[in-house]
Amino acid sequence: MISTLYLAQALLPEGFADGVTLTIADGVITQVVSGTSLPRGAEHLAGLTLPGMPNLHSHAFQRGMAGLAEHRGAPEDSFWTWREVMYRFLDRLDPDDVRAIAAQAFVEMLEGGFTALAEFHYLHHDRDGRAYGNIAAMAEAIAAAADETGLGLTLLPVLYRFGNFGNAPPVHGQRRFVNDRDAYLRLIEASEVALRPLPDARLGVAPHSLRAVALDDLDWLAALRPDAPIHIHIAEQMREVEDSLKLTGRRPVELLMENTQLGPRWCLIHATHLTDAERDGIAMSGAVAGLCPITEASLGDGIFDGVRYRNAGGLFGVGSDSNIQIDAGSELRQLEYSQRLRDRRRALFAAGDASTGFALWRGACLGGARACGRDIGAIAVGRRADLVTLDADHPALVGRDGAAALDSAIFAANALPVQEVRVGGRLVVKDGRHQARETFRARFGATMLRLLAEGRS
């Protein structure tokens, strides 16, 4: 199927352009011509059109527990007390619940400017910890939610073997995550089957963290799918760094680099607490730093040194992680503001005299596309036609175009002012709303009412 779109203004790899005509065949951009007038029969997209933002890290089921962990733990609250809330919430979930929650999260991602997702999927088994008859029943639920909402998907089934460094046994709350190597191979095979109905999906692999796998699992996993993305949680919390030093004599990123070869396939999620050598090593390897600024702020993780990493040539992308708030612009704004608060200066991600919004959006698209392992993240020939059109009449954008419009969309609007979203050229969001929003919202609402009632009983 061939279609033609006319973009009043668009962000192309070389910068902003007016009068851009796109030809799209089977969801892929086959021609880009700027400086054109409206072709006969073309659909006209007013406002500024951006390449869709890849969301490089999410745990979709956690959308259901958003807001439920905002009470003080004892003796103090931290990531580790938050994790106990998460364990209690997921105790009640079945595949239908996960599908309903994921679909709601995916609708919000699309409405918030995300057009593709790398789902870091570690909730695998039944409530007692035993595998479902179909070991990929939960993966199938995620794939179904992506298919019905129209979100592009890279599925990352997670290998989770241990409870902590030193091959410690898993605790009760981790029982639904755990597989040995043989079970994980079955999970990968079944996940491939689950993705077949989707028109454009990728399957990668993910060691959960250095706490949860053996060091020789790293190369074993990388060899399973040698051309696929590989993601890992790393150096998110200072306690993780301290435990790693105590038990291994190495910091987490240092340990990772000593035991596998980092490269462009790798995405290091969080990587918050780094030495200069670790930061520069990640940048030089071509790996992507997977940043989740809103979640990292929520959990009190710390501040990633984004400015120095960017200056070292490092690639980054953003993800919605715990899905407490889902909006591409808000993730980028939080990233930039964290740097400003630390350094007490402004416009830190802007390169030269470029705008901050332009540098953030283009950088996160580039790194996010690599992390997802898909031809996305740019309005260019050969890329999937994932497009986000901003609302030119939004109060934050009135009278502005190009860099001023993008800066204002990120820094002057409460949320990204999305007018329309297309995934593979197909319209999924119109007038800021997903085409089937109410259907998914009703299913999510019914699911949450039941789950929360069960939690109180």
C-alpha cells in the first residue's frame, strides 16, 4: 500500500524543513522531498511533525501500581522499599490483567509521543512461581496489547536467575521472574511465536542485572540472538554499587566491562552512578545509556551525568520505566532540568547555538532507535513512518515554528501537545486522543477496581 503525506513543517535529520512530501509504502518511508507545495491527493499535516520517539525502557504492568507507593517506608523510604510494594502488587496479576494494564499504558505512550517501545519483560510465571502451560503467556499478553493499540514493539524477555550478587537465592517476591537457562530458551522460542501476528516487531534478550544473573550468562545471552538488542539494568542505586564492590571487588559497570564486550547492541539502563572511566567507556563502545528521568527522580536514584556523557560522544535515549507518568516531552524536560539543578546553569544539552529541545529530541530518537534495534527514529528514506504531529494551535506553540516550537512543546506545555500520531504511516492518535481510547480505558478501569479490591481483602 502506497500513501502520500504533506507535512507543513518537519524535523528531518538535517534540521527543520518546510513543505515536506513523504511517500510511504507498506509503512516505510520511500521518498522525502522538502520545499514542495501540497500534492494532489496527499493528506495535509499542519503544525510541526517530528519523528516518533522510541521508548527504550518500560515495565508495562507497573502502570497499574502508579501512585500506590507514595507513603513513607520504615525506617525510611527508598528504591528497596518501593520494590516491596511492587512485589505485592504483581502477586495478583494474571495474563488478562497484564494485557489490560499494558494496553492502557501503550495508549498513553502513543498519546504522549512515543511510537515504539522496548519492553523489559520479567513477569513470566503464575502466582505460585510455576510456568504457565504456555511459558510465554505473559509475553503473549504484552504482544497482544501492542498489536491492538498499534504501538511498535521490541520485546525483551528477561533472564532472572538469582536474588542478589553472589548467586543468592531469589526471595518470595521474585518467584514469578525466575528461569534457568533451559526454561529461558523455551521462553525465547515461545516469545517468537507470540510476536508473529505483529507487523513489525523485534525480539531481543535481557539479563535483568548483575545481581540476577551469573557472569557467564552475559556472553551466553548475547550469543542467543547475535543481531538483536541486549539490555541490562546497571548501577541504578548506590546500594547496588556498594554490594557489588563488597562481593566482587568491582563496581557494576566495571564488572560488566570485564566480563563481556559492550557494543552498539547494548543498552545500559540507568547507569546512574559512574566513574569518569566507566562513563567514557560506555560512550566509546557505542552502547546506549537508557535513561528514565521521571522514574529515577521518583525513586531517588540520583542524577546521570548527561552533559559529560554527551560531550564524550555517548548515545542516550529515554524510557518511561515504572510508567508513573507517560509523556516523551516530560522525560526530556526532567533530564535537562536534572542537569541544570546539579550544575546551576541552563540549556546544558544544547550543542553550540542549537536549541535544547532540538538536541534532546534528536539525540533521544537516535539512541532510542538503536536500543530498539529497529529502523525508526528519523523522517528519512528506509525508516518506518512513525510520526508525531504537534498541535500548532496549542497555547504554548502559537506563533512559533521550528526550534522555537519544539522548545516550547517540551518546556512550556504541561505535556507534549500532540495532535496526531502515525505508526508505520497508520493513524492511531487524532486530536490528541487514541482512536480506541475509551475501549481500553474501560477495560483497564474494570481490571484495576477488581485488583485493588482483592488487595484490600
